[in-house]
Amino acid sequence: MARDPRYDILFEPIKIGPKIMRNRFYQVPHCIGAGSDRPGFQAAHRSMKAEGGWAAINTEYCSVHPESDDTHRLSARLWDAGDVRNLSAMTEHIHKFGALAGAELWYGSAHAPNMESRATPRGASQYASEFETLTYCREMDIDDIKKVQGYYVKAALRARDAGFDIVYVYGADSYIPLQFLSKYYNKRTDQYGGSFKNRARFWVETLEQVRKAVGDDMAVVVRFAVDTLMGPAGVEVEDDAMKFVEFADDIVDLWDVNLCGIAEWGENATPSRYYASGHHVSWTRFIKQVAKKPVLGVGRYTDPEKMLEIVTKGYADIIGAARPSIADPFLPNKINEGRVEDIRVCIGCNICISRWEIGGPPMICTQNATAGEEYRRGWHPEKFEKKGSEDSVLVVGAGPAGSECARILMERGYTTHLYDSAEKIGGHLNQIVLLPGLGEWGYHRDYRETQLNKLLKKNKNSQMMLGQKRMTAEDVLKYGAEKVVIATGSSWNTEGTNCITHNPIPGADASRPDQLTPEQVLDGKKPIGKRVVILNADTYHMAPSLAEKLALAGHEVTLVSGVHLAHYMHFTLEYSNVQRRLHELKINRMDDHFCSRIEPGRMEVYYTFGDGYKATYRGPGKSPRDANTSHQWIEFDSLILVTGRHSDDSLYKEVKARKSEWAANGIKDVYIIGDAEAPRLMADATFTGHRLAREIEEADAQDPLAYKREVAVWGTPHMPGGDHRIVYKV
Ligand code: ADP
Ligand code: SF4
């Protein structure tokens, strides 16, 4: 199909300095956990987007010098010839597909902990990082300033050597150029502090030096948090930001504008839980009023209508994207080919970010199971190896794992029956979307529903069988499929089993009228009383999500948490706003408390650290700590048990127990995936379904094939010999 002519404007070439972008789609710098150390991953992940139609693709933050070392997290680096060589794999592969490659030069100051290099970071003024733990910088004198500017120049020249077309002097996320500009960091009284011009001096000088060094070979780009969202204490868009853009416009080829500082960068990489697409525009639209050079804006843009609005209303010239390009590297091509319904829409869950925030491991994506797997497993998001046998496959359970597995099996040409007792695909996600702010997560289900319906038209022997009776082991054996995939999911515990005691809680019983699991809350069948207590031992979002939902419905909610509440949401950048929301809704908190027993209408709670600090050996059968005397009773009308999950694996176990009958019934193998195997993130459940479908003809397909590791091997050159080509299994 041809593209809708209304979207033509999105495909107009656009000039940035000496370079031409072939269209207005631009992958802004974003972390993936590849850096310069995993060149295959870096090259394959980024060039996938070049293949998918993006006009420019950037590295993540790319350190200019060992003084800016983000270990335990993994940044790109341009410290030496080895980094040049490794990153040249990225530029080479991007260029093959006709796109531009950019390096985002980064000096972090005290926000870089330097745990590997042990160097001392330098800053505009001395401060303790509000993002890192126990990291201070030393205040730069004039010699230091020259030295750090020299790091940028050398790194820019290395970027040019590596084949990059674009070089950034990166000052978003409160890194050093912005620190000089911002009164929040810059307390200097010399020519680099005080007045606007003095505060802008470091950034402008660095830009001039970088531009002079790279000449006309590269476009010089600024990434700029145009409002740090702290009012006059920091950078405000209509004050310092507009002034800076006017002041430096002549020496900049493109303004890549976003919001906020690093400590709460979820206000920029906005989770859908709190912000809709395009949230940034209220601030960033001002920049076009003063910039003569092109302006690029982000805002989790996945809808071409929204993109059109951004460009035609003059808010930005270029559509910047990180997460939409991860969820769907082929987003521009799909718009171009008139296949908008095929876009795998980013759901805004920030699981991709969580892996970088935790440090080290490759990024994953809830929507796109191939993200991060392009090089090491050879997975292409849009191309699939043809089926390796004539076996038909029954998939029981159409949640995230089962529906993804069936989708890939059908893409590969396997006759596939996707079976569920539920009327709709999506599994537990159909309840999750009822929680406050999580409606957009439903795009995960919607994408698979659309694709499965399309595939069914091509693959006439396959079927989607929804609203069926629950399948038993006998039904599976008699079904007639050669291979069976069990994707029956998981449920919340009804008897209080939890990660603290690893046992049920005496008196916990969700079959009672005054106790509920999260599923029971969301299916709305059981009445819920005025005074609600939520007992939590889960570190993700369920307890705070339910607290918010019930408080909004007028209940008085108390949250009792035996684990760090919403701990994982630090990594998804939702944590601060979760806390604000619980505070706003006046939800009572009993953090570091858990429950010892439950009686009708009340439960006994204790302080989790109330048992004496010193462990002492007191003989067998005796606790090594003093008795906990902090117990107290609290009352409720309804108690919600968010204590843990268990796999719904009874069907798998029953079928497995009848293995001796498989052959007689024509069954070659039975597999278990998703939460039925072990409760996990939706991204990981989706991955297990995708992985099995890619490898189902392997002899022991339940266990994954080995993947290519990018490691230094003792006694060999650091990049060992072997096959460094990117090979997709299609
Ligand atoms: P996952 O996240 O692993 O995909 P979900 O819990 O979201 O798991 O989805 C599991 C799906 O399996 C649900 O839609 C549920 O209705 C379905 N299911 C579970 N057991 C059976 C069964 N015995 N027969 C048919 N469908 C089942
Ligand atoms: Fe979007 Fe979630 Fe994928 Fe990140 S992990 S790209 S937020 S769908």
C-alpha cells in the first residue's frame, strides 16, 4: 500500500548543517547496554532502525574521557582507538541503509560515579550528586575548564574517525554544559558564573572548539533540557533556555530539546502511567520561536497524526524518538508503506529503561521481544525463518506469552491453534489495563490481536479459539497437535505466601468475604468495604496501583508493606510520582511492616526490623535474634493480599505426568512458557513465547539455544576472532 499523502511532509528530507536527513524520523540517543564494549549489539540494534526507515540514529551517552565513567551502568565511550574501532561497526552498518549516525558526547561531572576509572569528576562548582550515591565533583579552575573542553575536541575527532556524521555536545539530563548554565549547579563568581552570558560561556566555547575541530565533516548538535522543571532555581524555558538558543544558534546545526534533570528523568522519558504522548510540547514549543536551525522534539510519538500535528503546528521540525524506535524499529517504513495498523506501539512501561538503570544488562522491551537480541540471537523484528517441520502446534493460553508464541509460529508458517477459555486474548493484561494510568499497556494485546487476525487469513489451517471450555490434560492429549505449548499464566496467592516468610500467613484466605486477591478486586464481583488494608510483599506496581484505584473510588486505604514498596519503579522512573500520588490521595503507610496472622476484620502486624540487631547462636530450635515485640493489631473491612504470585502450571504438570501416552496420541513434545513457567515481567513472558516459537524445532526446545557473547577471552586479542558478521535467522 502507498502511504497516506497527508504524511508526505514527514518524509521530506531535512538539512542539518552539512548533512541531509532523508526524512524527519530521528532516533535520539538512548541507552541499550551496548556502549563501545558490545560492538555487535550496538551495530545490529542501531542499524535495524536504519533498515526500518529512521533517517538518523545515535549512540547512547558517549563518554569523552575516563573522568566521565558511569560504571556500573554501561555508556558508549570514545576514549581511545579501540572505542573508535568498535563504534565504527555501528556507523558502517547504519550507513549501509542510507541513514546518518550520531555520537552523543558526554561528560557527567558528579553524576558519573567513576567506579571503574576512579578518576575525580570536575564540575562547575562542587556539589554532591542528587542522582548518584556519595559522589562529589571538584570545582574546576580555568585550567580544568580548558582540559575538559579539550576532552570534547579529542572525542569529537575520534567520532569523526569512527565514521559518525553527527556529534553532540550533550547538555540535557543536567550534565556538564547544562551545569554551567544552570544556577542550581553553577555558584561561580568568575567569568563562567553569575550572569547569563557567563553561565553560557562553557557550552558556547566547547561548541566552537568542537565545530572548529570537525569542520564541515559533521553536523554539530546540542541536546538541551530546556526546562529543568524546578522553576527559577534551575533552567526555565522562557528565560535562560530561549536566551541560550538565540545566543548559540549560529554555531549549532540542530536543537534536540527535552526536559528536566537526571534525578527525575522520568519527567522526560515519561511513563504512560502519568503522561500522554506529547507531554513535552508545553515547554519545548517555545524553542521554535527563537531557533533559526531545525528543532527536534521527543514525546513518545507513535501516531503519525500526532507527528503531523507537531510538524504542521510548528512545535518541532523533526520527530525524535527513543522508545517508539525500540518498540518498533520499522515505524517509519510502516507509515511510509501505508501500514499504520502494523505499528508495534510503545506502551510507555519503561521496562527498557529499567534494565539500564539497574546497570549492565542488555535492554529488553515489553512490546518488541527482539530488542537487544538482534546480534546475539540473530533475531530480526520483521523477518522470520520458515518453519522447520510440518508439525502442528497447540498453544493453550492467549496471554502475552501465548499470543506472542502463536504470532511467531504463524509468521513462520506453522499450523497453530491458539486456545483460551477467555473471550479475548491478552490474559492478565485485560485486568491490568483497568488500573489507573495503565490503559496504554493494552497496545501490547492489540498489536498481537491485529497481527494474529491478519495471519489467520494467510494461514488457513490455523485457528484462534477463544471463549472455550477450560482445557484438561485429557483434552490436550486428544487434541491432535504434534507440539503443545502451555501458556496458562499465573495468579496472585490466596493464602498469603510471600517472599519474606516463604510460607502462607495464618488466617489468609481469599475465599473469605473480607479478603481479596488483586484479580478479585479487578473483576469487581466481591464487595469491598470502606476501610481497606493492602498487604504487600511485591516490589512492582500492583499494591500502589490498587491503592490508587481504591482511594479514587472513595475507600480509606492503608498500605502495609514488608518489602521496599514499588522498589522496581525506581528503575522504570515511576517511583517519585508513585510516592507523590500516594501522598496526594492520603493513603496511610506502614512501611517495613508485615503480617503474622489474620482474623476476621483484623490482622496482626509487626515491624520487620523489630527482632534485635545482633544474631547470636543460641542452640538448635532457637532464633538467633531477640523476639520481635513490635506486634500490633489493625482493623479492616476488606484486606487485599498482594503477597506473591504462583504459576498456574497444573495443566502442564498433568500432561507431563502422562508422558507415556504422548506418542500414542501423536504428541512429540510439550513446553511451558510465560508466567506458567515462573511469574515474571510481561516483557519476559513475551520473550519466552517468542523464543520458543523461533526455536521450536530444536531437540530440546524448552531450553534456549546459546547466544553469541561479546566478551574478552583470556589469551586471545580482546575482540576474539570468529564470525563478527550480523546474521539474521530469516
Ligand atoms: P502470560 O503472562 O504468561 O501470558 P496470562 O496469565 O496473561 O499469562 O495468560 C494466561 C491465559 O491462559 C489466560 O488468558 C487464561 O484464560 C488462559 N488459561 C489458563 N488456563 C487455561 C486452560 N486450562 N484452558 C484454556 N485457557 C487457559
Ligand atoms: Fe516502550 Fe515499554 Fe518497549 Fe520501553 S519497554 S520501548 S516503554 S514498550
